[in-house]
Amino acid sequence: QGNATRLSIISCTKTEKYVKKGFPIFLAHITTKEVEDKSENKRLEDVPIVRDFPEVFPKDLSGLPPIRPVEFQIDLVPGAAPVARAPYRLVPSEMKELAEQLKELFDKGFIRPSSSP
């Protein structure tokens, strides 16, 4: 089956000792790669479905939708606790974008703080 090889991280001093003793050494230098924020290059107009149906995706919402004859609500079960779940993890750039979008929607009056129990 061959010889088993074990890889481990060692200090510079230990590496120097192994080199002096003539051991075969393989070194790797690992660095982090800068991640490009691709969201800045994306535009809504580049999405095929948005291009095909521009009347459904206005540039800016003019206000709340018209009043409908039916009012929707979620009927709560007395004594039942809402499901508590941790939010999805977001990288800092996504979290910043989410905060900006929520603030914009709140300022326009499209959303409001939750009144859930």
C-alpha cells in the first residue's frame, strides 16, 4: 500500500533542524486572496426576466399598493409562542446592503417595525 505520509505544521526553528539533518522537506506559503465584491457590477437591468417584463419592475416604487377589498392577517393561536430562529448569516457587505435597503423601505413607509408578540 505504500508509505503513509503525515502532514503537519511546524515552526521555523523545527524546520531549520530538519533541514540540517537532511530530512526531505516540502514547504508551502499560503496567503489569503482578496475577494472582489461582485454585487457592485450587477445591475437590475442585466437580469433577463427584468429586461423582458419592464412594466412589472419599475425603477422606483411610487408608493404603497392600492387598498384591496380583502384584508389579510395571520390568526394567532392563543398561548402559542412564535418560532424563534436565528437569522441567516451574512457577510459584512451583504449585511450593509440589507440595512440600507431596510432603511430605504422604512423611510418610504413600505415597511414598519413588527408588532408580533
